[in-house]
Amino acid sequence: MTPTADYEKLVTLDNEFEAQLLESILKERGIPYRLRSYHDTAFDGLFQTQKGWGVVLAPQAYADEILEIVSDIRKGYGAQQTET
């Protein structure tokens, strides 16, 4: 298992949908990761509207694969929205 100290911020996620879908795919592929939400109960999620939902942290060795997955998720989600 990769120590979390070796994890780097790779991408900011736009919303909870992206986070859940990405998490599912990363688990399925056995890719080490951490999701860190910007939600703060004291401010009722205020920072999520300014900064995005949160970030993906992972070892640099998986950066290209994770960024490609996020890009595919965003392409697929955008296509679904324009069809409806």
C-alpha cells in the first residue's frame, strides 16, 4: 500500500456525481486514491461553491490514468446533459 504522504493533488472535482463515479472506477481498477471534500459543516458547504466539490489525491504514477478517467466522465456527463 502506498503511504498517503506520497499522494499529490491531481484534479479538482466539480460535484458529488463526479466524485462518486470516479471513486467507483478507481476502486474497480485497484488504483490507490483519496478523495478530499471541501465541504465544511460550519459553513454549510460554502467553499464547495467557490472551489469545487473537492480534490483527488493519488500517487503521481497514476496521474495520467486518473486524469483520463475524469476527462471521460466529464465528456460522458456533458453529452448526457445536452441530449435531454
